[in-house]
Amino acid sequence: MKKTILCILLCLLLLLPATAFAAGDRLRAAEEILQSVPQPAAAQFTVLFTGDINGVEKGEGGAVGFAKLRALKAEREMGGETLLLDSGNALAGDGGKTIKLMEAAGYDAAAIGTRDAALGIERLQELSARADFPLLCANWLRDDGELLFDPYTIVEMDGVRVGIIGLISPQIAKDYPEITENCNVYDPSGIANIYHEEMAEKGCDYFIALTSLGFDGEYTPRQLAKGSPWINMILDGNTQTLLDMGELVEGTNVIAFNLPVDFAAVGAFAITAGQSSITAAPSVLRSEDLAALKEDKAVADLIKAPYAEPSLEDEPGGASAPSGFHLSSRAVFVVSFLVIVALTVVIVCLMIKKVNTIKKN
């Protein structure tokens, strides 16, 4: 019995090195397989940003202009996906031509700025419905909570879902009491936090706030960053405070950014979104930095052309009723009722006539 047990132990000792060698081989093979599998690459995209354009169109007098901006976006798109955004105060006059030029330049979203608010709710809603990009404002609502404009939009850039929210300064309630009558303009951070949950549920990984707050008022980007630290980037306007290279707001990971007024520069961010961190490398491009870039001819021609407000028939899905001829719902009801009454009278008369003919026969 002892000899049998001893033989078994000796056999196990002889097999042990071979087993260990085989396990080592399998481990090395597994490591090689893992190394051969492509690791998830960091997403990369570009954000181009304007603010406080104030209706400037042409690339002259130190301004960049829409034609050069269109060419810049086309150039950046050759290297990867590119977003073009505006933080507000782009509109001038009645806003119609500016919206048309922004469409031609390739904007993806814009915020309604404090000076844009002077156009009034009805006109801004008309421009919003006409534009092929969203005009955003999340914190200006009617008293009953009805939204006046789209609060945010979501775009996908290189596999990253980017949530873009528009916020305006509550100061407009004091600046334009007649325009904001029967409305509430809420604290930007409080409203932003409400929509953060909604955007996150829709899979957003990166967040940009387009704001018209200013750095020297009651509501500032620094306050917004501290109240809403989930925001990655705040692109602000409505101020003379320049943050050409951005500012990392103290105590947060939020970058706040601002530009000189009247289209004097375009902000550019190279965004890298990895699995554990998101970085943004900012730069400012002035007209002299873009001197070698040729203006987009189509946009340049559009700037020179006289602007005519599109008619109702020209609008997508617009009605085909003659200009100036509109029936209210009450008028439609009255006309419909009279038509029904007339048809009923005709039918009754025909029936009486037929009955009388039958009697005579």
C-alpha cells in the first residue's frame, strides 16, 4: 500500500512542471490576444465658436466675416468632425439676413443673446422656425411654464454625444419689461441642472453651455460653473471682459471662454474625449491669422446680395393662401355652417319638387 502511494506522488511531481509550463503558455497566449485587440481610441472633434457678432457680416475692418468663417469650417472638417456655435448677440436689424448668413456659414446651434431679446418673442420665434439650426434658450419661459424656444440640442461628434444648452441673463427682465411681460427668466444654473439630467439620460457625454451672461453682472459664467460643475465648457458673450485663452473656473473643471466683440475673432477648441478624461485645447483666430484662407464665394456673394424676407409660400411647409388673405377659425366655422345650411335647403327643395311631381302623376 505504501509503495502504491509513493508511486502516485512521484508521478504527480513529474507532471507538475509540465502543467505549470502549459499554464504559463496559456497566460502568455492570452496576453498576446489582448494586446492584438484594438483599444478604444479617444474621440476627437473641433468646436468653432463666435459671440457678440452684433450683425457684422463682412470680413473687413479687422472682422473675420461669415465668408471666411465658412471657409474655416470647411478646412477644419477636412481634418475631422467640426461644430460651429454662437453664444448670442449675433442678430441685427430684424435678424432675417443674419440668420440666412449663419445658415450659409454652417452653424450647428446658437443661443439667443440679451441684445437679441430686443427683437421680441414673436420675431425670435419666427426666426427660430425659419433657421435650419436651433436657436436655444432654456431659462426664458412664460409664466405658465410654456417653453418659448428649444432649451437644448444634442449632436454626435466622433461617437460622443454632445449636449448644447442655451442660457440668457435674467437681466433681460429689467432691460425689456414689455417684451418679458407674463414671462419668467430663471436663474441659469437652476434650469441648467434640470436639463442636465434629461440630456444625460439621452446619452450625452460632453456638455457645452452657450450663454449671454457677461463677467461683470449679477449672473456670471463663474457662478454658472460653480452651480453646474457638470458643464465642460461655457462659451459666453455680452461682456467686454476678454478670455482669449479661456479660464478654468476655480474649484471646477469648467472652462469659460469669451471673445472680442463685432466678429473680431473666432474661438477654436480641439476636444479630446477619452475614457477617463476630457481635454480641450483653446486657440483664438483673428482676421490676420486667417489671411491666407480664401473666402467662401457663395457666402461672399450672399453678403453682397440684397436681402428680401422670404414669403409664406417660400417657407418649407408654408401655406399657399394668397398674401393678405387669412381666415380665422371663427370665420371658417361660420362659412362652413352657412355652406351646410345652403346645401340642406337645396336638398329639401329638390325632395319637395320630386314629391309634388309624383302626386301629379
